[in-house]
Amino acid sequence: MVFSSITFLFYFLPALLLVYWVCPERFRNLILLLGSAVFYAWGAPKFVFVLLASTVVDFYIVQAMANARLSSKRKQLLSLSILLNLGLLAWFKYANFFVNNIQSVMQMLGSDSRLPWMEIALPIGISFYTFQTLTYAVDVYRGTHTPLRKVSDYVLYIIMFPQLIAGPIVRFHEIADELTHRSFLRQDILDGINRFVIGLAKKVLIANVLAEHIDDIFRADFATLPTGMAWLAILGYTFQIYFDFSGYSDMAIGLGRIFGFHFPENFNAPYISASITEFWRRWHITLGAFMRNYLYIPLGGNQHSAFKTYRNLGIVFLLSGLWHGASWNFVMWGAWHGFFLIIERLSGWSNSNRFRFIRIPITFLIAVLGWVVFRIEELDRAMEFYGRLFAFDGTVPILWYHAKFRFILLLAVLISFGSIFKGGQKMMNWLYPQTMGEAQRYVRTSLSFMLFILSVAALSSSSFNPFIYFRF
């Protein structure tokens, strides 16, 4: 079940909200927990039991750590919690990857034997699950926040359905207090609904339309692909993945608000960045915050020699790439971004605000070229696609003249880059306001109603509804 589905919009969510609001406040955590378990079991019925069992075990490990008096004992229990959670991630997400690579090395050495191995199914959302369990253990160990008293509250934090499948990554201390006590305001509910519908529209009306037109290009034979078609495909994917992922984040943030939680923002117009360093302050913000606070800083950050700083950046981005998927193309994508971050540090590029209108298209081009290896998992095909981008042959693709695709692509460009200008910035502030008057709230609600009708109409008329982040 995904947010952008008729089943979720008209059956699961209304039923859960009805029970949630009818029940007394003291039972609402339990209702949301049961609903989250059903939501996850819908897509991963076998793994839900592993997830629940490991979460309960981890809760008591962290409880013991919090109660331990000896520093050595606390470190041992923290290590045990980290080992448990990273072990699950390694087994379910990376075991196939490592076995397949070992098999490839054996074949290169001339061995014809096959390793006895059965492919392991990848549970949806395993990476987001792991990061949240890690933040709980580390935040409690550091004393950032006291541990939760009830195991049910901890399980709710880990498997809460709005953010479990595709984020944002919610660090424990950010919503710890809301897990045990939260206010329910009419304005929050209305704002949550508006935010959810904006995300739904971004996913259904923009990302899905772009994907439907470009997926066939990526499945085609690249040897005869015209340069214009290649650029159209990767530009389409550049905006597809942004509107898909940011749309899901908007929906998650909106759902969280409806249930009384305030999740962190995850995107902030990343394509107007003037450097890759800035890009990562705007793209998947919660992943960047996690990597900075739980990996980069513990490695030493930039507090030591320049060599160690660049080493730490390299490690962070290689692992960031691998986090996205158990495949070498994701490692290359992480290395691509890590390389430019290091170059920017060496040159001072990221510290300057001069010539921003020149730097933005350069940064955008770097991001676009990086999406090639993110989208195309087979490295030989990715290299062939790069070749077609710079072959400079062929004509403007006929898809460019498809009215619907042309309109949606133009709309995606305007939304993505509009905040460069004052008018566009005002529009973004209107869509994502910090505060809002009553008149503005009702205007936005009317707009949301229209977007919801259009989104439902699009879902009803097409079965094409891809979910990019299911494997994460």
C-alpha cells in the first residue's frame, strides 16, 4: 500500500482516522501503532514479525544501557544495539550484493562452482527503519533525551506508517515529547491535509506523468538513442525523482501533522543550489543531518587535518550512496557527489556567493549527470548512456511535442527554479508558510480540494503509479 493509491486514500486512511479521533486520547498511540502495523504488513506480511520482534528487543537493550552505571557497560550495550540493527540491514539489504560479488570474483579467477545461496527478499523501508533505531540508541546514550518508558511508544516511533517507508528520517529527540504528549489543534489538522494534498499532486500529477513518458526511453537500446532523446530522458528523470521523493515527504509531513507530530522538512528547492555542498543542505535534508551527526562528526568531521576531513567526506558519501541501494551504481553516485564536495572544499567554491546565476546551472548539470548512474543500475549501460548524451546526433525527440508531457515538464521546471525569483519565493512561502491567516488557510484548502480531485481522477484513469523508494 502506498499513499498515492485509492486503497489508502479511500479505505485505510479514513478508517484509521475515524477510529483514532473517536477513541479517547489515552488510546490513540495504540490505535496508530496497530494501524501502522497493518499498513506495513500490507506490503511486507512476513517481515513485519521480524521488525516488531527486533524493535522490542532493541527497546530493552537501550533501557538496560540507560540504567547502567558503568561507562564500559553502557558502551557494550550501545554496541549491541548498533550491531543488532546494522546486522538486520546488512542481512536483508546487502547479503545478496556481497554474495553476488564474491561469485563474480570466483568466476574471474576461473572457478565454475556456485555458492549455495537463496536470494533474500528486500523488506520495504529497511534503511529508514535502521536509521531510526540507531538514532534512538545514540540519542539516549549521549543524553540528548531520556528513553521512553513504554515499549509500545518506542515501537510506534519506529514503525509509524507516515515516515517508515520513505522518510523523512525522524531523529528520536525531534519527536520524543510528542510520542507521549501532543496537542491536537484544528489548524494543525487543516495544515496537514493541505500539505498531504500538495505532496499527492506532486507525485501523481507531475512525477507519474514524467515517468510514464521516459521509462520507455531507459528501456530502449541506447546504441541508437539520439542525443536529444537522451537529454530529454535524464532531465525528465531529474524532475521525476525530485517530485516523487519530495511529494512523498510532503505527504508524510502532512500525515504526521494530522496525527499531532511535527516531522522535519526534507527538501528545500535543491535545484537552485549554487554548489553541491548547498545541494546537500537542500536535498534529502534529514539524510544529510543523520550522516553529519551520527557518522561524519564521530569520525572527526573537520576538526583534524585536511586529509582526514576529505577522508571523512569520502566515507560519508560512499556510504550514503550504498545506503540508497545494494549496487555499485549507487556507490558511484555517492562517489560522484563526494568528489565534487571535496573539490569545492579545496577550491573554496562552496564558501562564495558570487556569480550565483552562473553557478546554479553548473551545479544543476552536475546533479543531472549524477542521476544517470542512479537511474541505470547496469554500469555498462550507464556508460553507454553518457556517450549518447555527448554524441550530439539525432533530432529533437518526438516526445517533446507531446502536449501533456511538454506542459508537465515546463511546470516542473518553473516550480523547481521559481524560488530564485522574488515572485516564485512568495509562491513557495505561500505554499509552505510558517504562519498563516484564516483567509489564506481557507484559500489553500480550496486549492487543495481541487488538486485532490485532479489527483484522484489521474489515479482512477491510470494504473501507472511507480514507487521509486520501495527498495530503500
